[in-house]
Amino acid sequence: NESESRFSARLRFDQAGALWTLDDRDGGWLPVPCARDGALAIEFAPRELKTFALQTDGTPQPATTRGPAVTLTGWTLTTPDGERRPLSALSDWPSLGYADYTGWMTYDTAFDWQGGGLLLSLGEVRFSARVTLDGVRYDLPFSPYTLRASLAAGRHQLRVEVLNTNANALYAGPDEGRGRFTGDYWSLYQFERAYQTCGLLGPVAIRPIA
């Protein structure tokens, strides 16, 4: 669901079997009951991606073992002018003084890991992210903005780059963007103003999974 609104849908599968959905927020698989006609009614949150697995061979879905989540801190933000700013907490770009900026900003931190499978969750992102973990890049365009990886024990470097929308460049300022439009166009695009709150909002957390 690429919109800022909730979305309802019905899915129908042409094969019978056990249906599961991936719960990326804690790393586990959850069984999904279908209706008698084989259709599945689902609700998408704004900007949410859902993953399903249909098992037709009768084997059980393997369980996922999960450990407690740890919130990552110690972030440094690289601003559009190249300044590296330590952050005591993650907050939106307008509150950091970048209400009219559209583009990428970069967050860096490091963490220690005991080794093994890991689930990284970025929490709330507005609106798209790419993650570089120990030099390997992963694109995360949709909620729930999670990544599975297997890491060796030791210190690891994490970079999160966040991209917002044109709403900040268009609607910031005392005239709320009116000066950038002619005729009735300003009123036609007011729905985009909801996208002005942007950035890596978190909380960013990691947890062991197997």
C-alpha cells in the first residue's frame, strides 16, 4: 500500500494449503485463516508491505525463535550542508530546522552483536529508507522497514539514509506554498501537505532471531 490511507483488499489463491504471513515486527510467521471460498480479507496500514507464504505440501511452517529487542542509540545525522550533528533522540526534520528540505539525509551509528541471526527494525520512517550494514546496502521502501541478516560477533556499522517527498520543498514557509502555484492548483494539491512530517522517527531496534 503506497498511500497514506488504510486500504482493504481481498486475495484469492488458486491452490489449497496452509497460509502464513510474515510478522516482520518480531521476526515470526503467523497462521492466516481464509474464508470458506478461499479468499482472504486483509487490511493494509499506510505505506505497509505484507508478505505471505502458501504451503501446499502439508509440512509445518518452521518456528522462529526470538529474543528481546534492543533500541539503538548514539546516532549522528549528516545534514544537507555536510554537517555531522550528534542526536540525543530521533526526531522529524522540521523540528531539526529542515522544514523546507526535500532529499536524502544520513544517520550513522554502531552496535555490538553477539553473533547469529538478527532482525533490524527501523520503526517509523517517512518515507523511504536504504540501509547499509557493514558496507552492504539494502533498500527498504515500505513499512514495516525491517531487515533480516546474519552477523558475526563484534562491532558493526549501521547507516540509514532517509528520503522524504516534495511536500517539504513545496509547502514550507509562511504562505504554505501558495506562491509556488498559479490559479487553483494550490488547493488541488493540499493532500500532499500531510507528508511534511518526515525523517527517521524510530525507534530503531535489533533482536536475535533463529
